Amino acid sequence: MGTTMSLCKGGAVGGLLGWWMTSGQFRPLPQIIMELPPHQQQRLYADIMAVLGSLNWTDLAQLTALVMGNATLQQQVTAALLRYITKELRAEVRYGD
């Protein structure tokens, strides 16, 4: 699970700052991901890795550089994350300036 957390906190998510839960409580996205139960972290990891599956990478630093250097991959990772948050967690995402 460390890869999922680091990938998201490493910048691949870009401008996503957080989300609003149905209770209206704002929390930063990395915090939410860190607090997910292991089975939900694994599902999110699988969703993101489905996007990144064709990349050849050896470590997290290289993966982060590959994603950050490619606008299309950034969009695909962000879309996978947004789908998971809105569909699985039923949360609303808010963007920061």
C-alpha cells in the first residue's frame, strides 16, 4: 500500500486538494487515502495501476517522474482517482486555486 500513498502524495494527482464527505467535512485528499481501510486502498491501487500497467518502471521515483512528465498520464491517473472517490466513496471533490 505504500506505493499507492506515495504515488498520490508524490504529485501525480496535481491540483486535487481534497474532498467533501457527505457530512460536509473537508479533508485533504492524501489524508483520506491514508485513512482508507486496506481493502479500499487495494482497490484504488488496482484502479490506478490499470492506467499505469503498460509503463516500464523500477521504483516509485521513476514512476512519479514518468507520470509527472506526461500530461496524458496525469489526466488518466487523476480520472481514475476521481472515479474511485466519486463512485466508491460517494464524495464530492473540490479543487483549490
